[in-house]
Amino acid sequence: MKRIAGRAALATLTGSLVVGLAFVALWLAGAGGSGAQAQGSTAIGIDADPSQLPANQPTDLGSIQSCIAAQVNDKFWVDAFVTSVEHLRAFELWVGYDPEVLNVIGWDVQQFLKYKLPTGSVSDTSESASEALPDADGIYVTGAFDVQSEDDDNGLGGVLVKLRLKVVGTGDNGFSPISLNEVDLDHNGTPDGGPRLYNSAGQPIGDDEDPDEYFDGPIRNAAVIVGTPADSDHDTIYDPCDNCPQTSNPLQQDGDQDGVGDACDACPSTAPGSGVDANGCAQSQVDQDLDGFCNPGASSPLWCTGSDNCPSVANPGQEDGDHDDVGDACDNCPFVSDPDRTDTDSDGLGNPCDCDDDNGGTPDGQELRNGTNPLNPADDRPRDTADTDNDGALNWNEDWCGTDPFDACGDDCNTTHTDDAWAYDLNIDCWVNSTDLLMFPAKVKMPAQAGVEPTYRCRYDLSGDGWINSTDILLFPSKVAMPGWCTPP
């Protein structure tokens, strides 16, 4: 009998299962038929209480229960099921459970593969076909393949195998999962077994084209609770089995089938097969950009924390350089606090960072000097092409860059370096030299287009063309004798 990792017969078990699976795959590969089919809606799972009405049929699923309460020595059936499958010809399931709580004492694979149309002839590959029951080592491997059926089962769902279980104890917690997940017996990071579904061409169904061929679609596991658990909401459904343990819902309606009842589901329209948190929400429903920070107003005990300052763009660092509670990744003016993000001309630049708010062609600075409205393109005047201060930059260029068109040298460029007067003196040190050129790669991710690249700044767009690139750098030797210096007044 096989044992979990570390027990004596693990190697023998693993080897025999690989040989058995290889036989099935080899037979299927020679069976002909169509290629692998898209199985976007296919899911597998465990119905912990198939006695609930409507009951399951081999090719028709009824009420699916994810939990059942039982007492020591109780015996009962559970169903391993599949939904919306096409051309299924073979399957293998590794059913995990707590052997201190449950034993497998019976099985029946004469279900879906036999009764789908046209009816098949089923060969049983379950381990109990060659080993005596009960199975008490924590993993029961079951499987079957149809040796003769044609492909006429499109879109069906039903019971793959029925398993009869016996409660043998309470274990450590009075609880046992019934799982169909992949199993890593030796804990080396590589699965040793797991669910596999094959079509008539011997190709895996529901696999993401990785080499292991394991089913990668939705899996709905189940649980057995031993004893008489609490019923906090008094709806006759024990808490561990209740899909809304704190809200009475005796009918257990669950419209989106995510395991969280409609009565307490914060996200009642979750996409089929999505993993959800305790509130019934998939990660995308509470964390739109999947960066670990919750959408504003949302919360989740599993997916995210806090409130995302940029919910539409992933920014796990939550950078906010101007401290306006709008993350840099989606801030249209990341260098100036602008929480309302006004963008008059809809060019992607917030007004405080836009050199021409109305996109009329005249820089805002010149419009303010002219007495025209920088938010109205209709009253724009021609650009001022004079160089009043004779510093190599035209007046409109200085208006664009935010420097002073009437002052060729900052008043404090040799002391505190704050009076930004000379367009080419980027570091405000009274000199135009290589240090200023090095400011470009240090401050801007080049080439930078206005409204597209977040590091774009009017101050470095010396040409005023909406780009910061080599054109701006080449203006230095053409407009200024380098190195050049100025004398503060």
C-alpha cells in the first residue's frame, strides 16, 4: 500500500502510477480523433453530499455541496465531478484526505464515461482495482478510460467517480479536506501527481500547455466536519459548511458559484472559476490593477491592503512624489500637487505641469504677460520671438520653460540657486556647461513626450515642441558659447 512522502512504499507507488498513466496516454494517443480542444468552462470538484436534491446523475449534475458534517463511524458517498467537458476519454484523480479522519472504503467509476452518449465501455485504473480497501494513507488515486465510445459528449458534465468514505476519527481538528489538487509527495517543488483529463486524441484537457499535463482549470474541493459544529446564524447549516455562517440563508443560494452565499457575497457577479476571498471577491474586483493595494473604498482579507493611490495602473511602491494622494503612475502632473488633476486641453498633462494649458500655441507665461486667457485658445497671440535679455533663448521659449525672458542671470545663482532666469542654466549655478547637459538624463527618461512620459517637464523642453530629446541638447552649442557664465545683478 502506498504511503505519503517519507514512508516506505512511496517509490514503488510513484513508479507504478507512472507506468499506469503512460499506458493510458499511449493507448489514447493511438485512438485518433480531433486535437486538443479549448476547455475554458471545464471544472472539476467534489460534491460532499450528493444526497441533497436535486441529486447528481452520471451525466447531469444537481446540487453541489462543498461540505458535510458527519460522526465517527459514519459511512457516506461523495462524488468527484466534471463540468462542461468535451471529448473526455480518460481521467486520473489524486484524492487527498486526512487519514486520521477518513478512509476510502469503496469506489465506482461506472459513471460519466459509461453513460455519456454513445455509451462507453469503461476500464478502471483506480489503485483499488489492484489493492485491497480501505485506503488509509491520505491519497487515493482513481481513474478510468473509455475503450470504445465515439466523440459525442460535447459540453456535458457529470460524475467521474463515486467514492465511499468512512469517518474513522476526529484527527487534530475534527476536519478533513477532500482535495483534487496536485500532490508534491517529496516536497521538491514538482508535483508527483494530480488531476488529468484526456480527450480522444490523447491530449490533455484543461492544461495550460505546460509539460506536466495536469488540469489547470477551476477545482472545487470539499470538506468533512466531524461532530456537531456550531450554527451561528441558526439556519440549520453548520458553520463550517455554511456559505454565509454569520447570515441566515437556509437555501444557501450562490448565484456566481464562488462558494460564498448570495446573502453575504460582497461581489455577487464573480466570473466562473475565479478564486475568491472570504467576502466572495476575486482579486480583480477589489484590486483592479493587481498590485496588492485595494481599490478606493474596497477591502479584502486576502488580496489587498490599504487604498490604492492609482487603482488603474499597477504601482506596488505607491510612489507619490508631490504628495497629492494621486500615485505618480497615473498622475498627470507628478511634480506639482494637483489632486483635482485638471487638464483643460486633454493632452495628458495636468494644468500645473502644462506649458500651454489651452493648446493654442502660445505658452501660458506669454499669455499672462499679454493679458490673454491661458485657458482659451481663441485669444492666443503669435509667439514672442524676441530675445529681450540676450541670453540665447527667445522670449516664448523662456515662457515655455518657465524662466525669466527679461533677466539673463538668476539673482542668487551663485548662492541659494533658486532664481531660475537663464533657460540654459538648468542647475542655476551661473554657468552653462557640461553639468547642465548631464541634468537631462538625471531628471528625464528620454525621449520624453508631453502627456505620455511621466518624467516630461516643460523646464527641459527648450525647443518647446512637446518632446525632450536630442534636439533640446543640441540647442546648447548652437545658442550659447560653452562654457558660458553670467553675473548676478
